[in-house]
Amino acid sequence: MRLLVLHSDFITFEVTKKTKFAEDITETLRKNNMDECLTVFASVEQGDEADVDRLVSEAAAAIRDIAAQTHVDRVFLYPYVHLTSSPAEPSFARSVFPLLETELSQDFTVKRAPFGYYKAFTVSCKGHPLSELSREIHLTPKKDEEVVSEALASEGRITSSWYVLTPEGDLVDAREFDYRGHENLRAFVRHETEGSRVADREPPHVDIMKKLELVDYEPGSDSGNLRWYPKGAMIKRLLEQNISSVTHDYGGMEVETPIMYDFEHPKLSRYLHRFPARQYTVLSGDKKFFLRFAACFGQYLIKHDMTISYRNLPLRLYELTHYSFRREQGGELSGLRRLRAFTMPDMHTLVKDMDSAKEEFLNQYRLSMDWMAALGVSYEAGIRFVRSFYEENRDFARQLVQMLGRPVLVEMWDERPFYFVMKFEFNFVDALGKASALSTVQIDIENTERFDISYTTESGERAYPLMLHASISGAVDRNVFALLEQAHMDAMRGKKPMLPLWLSPTQVRLLPVSDEFLPLCEELAVSFSGFRVDVDDRSESLGKKIREAEKEWVPYIVVVGERERDTGELAVRVREVGGQVPYRLEALVAELADKVAGHPFRPLPLPFALSRRPKFRG
């Protein structure tokens, strides 16, 4: 970041024209002025995205130092790209100025000019020896700090072209597509082409995950490393169990690999720079290690040591990495949407050639569609191509869109910045308009040769296969995020928020009208064997018990009293229908069984009787 700081008598400006990178502004940002101030012309550069928190902190420190020397308590921020020949991507640069404004506002009266506009301005510089100063902020890695890969740094230099591809095969400029009837796609496109990963406020799911006692921040750890309470841990384990079962049925052979690797490993160190992620580093004696950000490293080394025949292809290795690490920037961390420690189901598939790779890609694309349907959240597809690969495979691209049955966003690169020639992602767009990738598959054309992974052909020759990287579900933590955000958005549309029945911590709650009916509740509970059933045995009013069960999103609430004992008919509050429904016991059990069929089961994560349960949050 470069700063030109002028001790000014005044500065005044007025917007004259908007560029395509412009932020949305109010009238106060169209025309403004400030007297007796530091005018700070600032340019955000390539590489600054390595740590936005540190960038803002060091820039603010430099401005504070100059303000102390000039005895000034007013600062005017002015985005000025012309200070550098290597500007950062506009979407990132735009996000920096509000953060810097907020940081400086702790000590100064601050105003700023808007980002992405041509402006007429007049500034009067005082002319004393300290009235014209420049500063450069360089984010050189500190000792033991995260390493930023070449691929991640290159993200700021990549030139992308954005399109919408329709099921009919029309490739339309994303700025010109008619989004009527595709509002969620519009939001996804806006996020990808204009937005920032940094959240300006906390997303709704954070409050939900705390109130439901599922997940919480962990003040005793690094940011982005969370604690999971019993109900949240159960939901997470069920998702893990389900995706592992799906992958196993597909032919994935499960392995387990270390969570840290040697920085100096001759092949791994190079791969670090082909993957767009920031690393955690660990010192052990005089050796430096990095914590894995995916299962790639261990699986590559296993495959290198294997003896593989053409008969073994496609060959699929799978690992559920309970601990993967990416040292995401602080401003991007937000509940479960973006974490530094997460659980990633990771499969790598070897295939003999590109035709086999495309066939495998289609199969894994279908599996991902099935996963998203079972999860029950809305999503948009993004497909990313190297342009030359797209030109050679137009029919293949169209087939993907036709399978989905709706338009998708396409990003096109003129050069290949990563190790893959194409990838898809199914993205969930949350209540703040932020998109987060879930399911994804990539076609990798580099790494089998880099890691010397080969197979024996039918003619007995040695050859390098191609490789697909797949996470059919995406990060399990992010699946929980999507479920909670979807429930919030459903509630905004007048629908009761809820989880899928197979993931609900309590599936059936029995509410005795009085202590007299507790034994009957215990008898009924036996009939719900194979489901998560509990009983509210507390000395509370029936109304309060019902309200608290509703707050916990319990899908089936059964009131048990004299009528239920005498008639055998149950009065059930069904959350999905929003009212009370009469059931015979056998019919209710059958309905539950039908709704959870095909999904894994785990027992109740808390004591059966609510009176015996602790509270995990005050």
C-alpha cells in the first residue's frame, strides 16, 4: 500500500463520473470537504490481500505517526490508484477503505472520498517541511508467519471474463444477462464479480448457532477455530457419516494421512505455491512444517508409492480430514462461513486420459447435485475454465448446465493460473449476499507428473494419469452454515425455521401435562426406538414447555395427558405444517421412518430428561 500524506488547509471534491468498480454511495460521499486535516491519498497494491487486518493496522499506524508530528486530529482518505503501477484487484481495494476509516475513527474525525469514481478535487497544502510525506506499507512475512502461495498472490493479477451459460448453450456476458426469474443467480454473480469476502456485519446464522447451543467461538484458541457443543457435534458427525457413506458407495477407498508436512520437502514445497491458500506454520526443533489445507499432500505421497495398473483406473482415494487449516484473513472470518480449522471430505481420482476425466467429472457432478438436494438448501453453480479448454469442450460445458436445468455463472481465464483446467462449485448465497462454495470438482493436469504418480498401460508402458480433486459435500462446517442461513431466510419469508428431520438433535419431544403422565411418556418413548426422543419432565407450565420446544426447532412435539392415555390418539405439533395434527402412534412412527430413510442415525446427544441437562451458554 502506498500513501501520500499532505498537511492541508483544506480539501474539497465532487464526483463527476462512475466507473464499473464503483461502490454504492450516499449523497455525503458525492460531494464533501474538510479543513485543517491530513489528506491521505492511498493506493492498494498487489500482495496487500495477504493480510487485510495487518495492512489496515500498519497503514493506520503510519497515519497516526504523521498526525502526531503535525498536531492534526482530522483525516481525509482519498483512494488514488495512480500512486502505484501494480494495483490490487478493485474488489479487494474497495473493501480496504471502509476498514481503514473505521480504524482511524477511534482517534480522529475522518471523512473519505468514494472508491471507483472520477472526481474533481482541490487541495491546499501548507508547504512546511512535514506537509508532504509518503509511506509504503509492505506485508513482508514475519518470522513464523503464514506463507502466501504464488497461486494466492496471483489471484489479484488474474484477469477474468464473466459470462452466464444457459441450458440452450448461449454464452452471455454476465453484465448483459436478463436475470428476471434468477434473482439468486444475480446475487451470486454480483458477489463474484463485484463483492468482497469481508463481511461488514455478522451473518444471521451466528446468533442462531449460539441460541440453539450448536457451535460457539472459542476465545482460548486462534480465530476461526470453534467449539462444538453436543447437539452441534451430533449434526456434524451425521453429515460426516453420510458423505463418507456416499463416497464409499461410489468407490472411494478411505485413507488417513498426517496433518503437517515438511516445508522443505522437494515436491510438497512447490505444490504449496500452486494452491491458493494461506498456511499455518509449526516449528519442531529447527524444522519448519505447515498444517495441511487439504488431503492432497498425503494422498499424493501414497499414490507415488503405489503400483498402479490401467485395470485399477479410475482409482479413488478418500479422506475425511477432521482437521484442515487455512489461515484466512481476519476480516473474512465469520461464524461457520469461513474458518481457519475445518472438516473437509476430500477425494482424489486417477484417470487415464481427458475423455475418462470428463466422464468421471460428470459422475461426481451428479453426486454433488444429489448431495445438495438431500441437504435441502438453494444454490447456484459456478464453472471456471481456462478459455482454450472451454473452446475445445463447449458441448461438455453445455451438458453440465443442461443437467442442472438452469443458467450458471462461468468464469473464463485466458491463461491457466492454477493446476487445473476447469472446476465447478455449487455455491450457497447467504442472507448478506455472500457466496460460499460447497460441492466442488477440479480436473488437475499437473500434479501426477510433479509427484511422479504413474500407472502401467495395457502395452506395459509407464504413463502419467490425470487427476480429479473432489469434495462432494464441501466443508462439513460450511454445510451447517448453509442449513442455518437457509432456515433464517425461510423464516424471513414466513416459514418456520427448521433443520432436516435426520439432523434434528431432538426429533420427538414428549410433554407430560403433569407429573402423573411421566410414566406414560417413558412408555411411549420406547415405541420411538431408533429416533431421538426426549421428555420435558421439568416443573414448568405446558405453555412454557411448548414455547421452549419451538425455540429449539423440535420438529414433532407430543402433548401427553388424559385424552392421549384414554384414546390412544396423540396430539402432535408438527413444525413443518405449522400446527397440531392428530396421529395414532403407529402412523407417527411410520411417518418418521419414511422421512429419515436412507440417512444415518446417531442417538440423542443429551440426557433423555430435560431436567438433567446443563446449559452450555448463559
